[in-house]
Amino acid sequence: MRITLMGPPGAGKGTQAKRLAQKAGVPHISTGDMFRAALAAGTELGLRAQEYMHSGRLVPDEVVVGIVRDRLAEEDCQQGFVLDGFPRTSAQAESLQEVLADLGMKLEAAVNLNVPTEELVERMTGRLVCRSCGANFHRRFHQPTVPGKCDACGGELYQRQDDQEETVRERLQVYERQTAPLLDFFEQQGLLVNVDGRGSMQEVTAAILKALGMAGNDQHQI
Ligand code: AMP
């Protein structure tokens, strides 16, 4: 599986990318997670990305492309990968193709998760994320069993700074301006796969696998 998950912020790219990567036994590569980890570790990369992330803007292309290039060159990506949140600009999409060509690989599909804008705002402003394992919850739609604690690992749940309403609206505008045009780019290459991103986590995963022609017998386990 060599795919990227596209779609606006809050569409469920992270959740679905994790599930697909686990099923296919390939790495889940999320540029947002990489920046958050770098920020938490206080590295130079994290500090550089911080001001962009907190205001909802995109980190400069050369920074993002550099970290993705290094990650894709690692051994564990040889059998495939699920990209999440990359590419987000035309320049990144072009660089991705160059990087993959250099590594002798090709993207198989760009899966676009469609979710109406009003639902995106509701999803993101209520989202809670585990500080330890990155699992997602929601104040209303997917409450943790113990308030403030992750069901999976017991870690502390927090609201991402960029999930505050004003920043969410900025992120959606940035998406429309800079990332949505990439859908045409992928469509022209015959790589675009549109999937309805509404419904339960399991339903969306099943819809993606079906759209990729990968719906298998073990679908109930995903
Ligand atoms: P995400 O977790 O994918 O929503 O990403 C959180 C933030 O990280 C974004 O709002 C950007 O500031 C930054 N970021 C993540 N991926 C990229 C990318 N491909 N290009 C530029 N900035 C990115």
C-alpha cells in the first residue's frame, strides 16, 4: 500500500491513516505528528514549525519536504506507507513524485475524505488528543471512559492549540486555498479516490478499502 490521505483538517485522515497502515503493516507517516513530536521534544525543527502550526498556517515547503524525504528513505517504507497530511501544496505534490521516483516507488492512490464544513468545525473544536499515544477522542461524539484520560494507554488528553475555533477557521481557509487544488492534480493522474468521510470509524475504513479494491474477508477485524 502506497497511498496518501487527503481531505480538509478534521476529516479523519489521522484516524484512518493509522488504521490502514496497521492493517497493511506499513508505516503511518503524519507530518503533523512529526511536527508535534519535534515541538514536544524542543528540537530546532519543532521550534521552527511552532509559529506556523499555532496560527493554522502551513510550515514552509522546503522544511516539510526535507523531513518526508528522509522518512520515506528509511528501510521500513520499502514495503509501502500511508502518508497523512502530505502533500498540502502543489510544490509538495511535485516534490513527492520526485522523491518517490528517486526511491524507485510510485504513489498508488490519493484518497480524499469528504466531510461537510460545518461538521469539520464541530469535530475539531471538540477533539481531544492523548499526549502519550496520539489517540483521538471527542468531547461529545467519542468520550473517553474516564474523563481526561486515554482509553488506550491512560495518557492525559488535551486540546490541540490549533483546534481552537479561530484557528480551525483559518486552517479550513488555508486548506481551500492551498490544498484543495491538489485534488485536480491527482485526478489528472488517475490517482484520486473519493470517499465519504462521514459515518463511524469502521464504516469509513471499509469504504476506503472498498474504493481501493482491497475489501477483504477480514474486514470486520479492521
Ligand atoms: P495536521 O495534524 O496534519 O492537521 O497538521 C498540523 C499542522 O502542522 C498544520 O496546520 C501545519 O501547520 C503543519 N503541517 C502538517 N503537515 C504539513 C504539510 N504537509 N505542509 C505544511 N505544514 C504542515
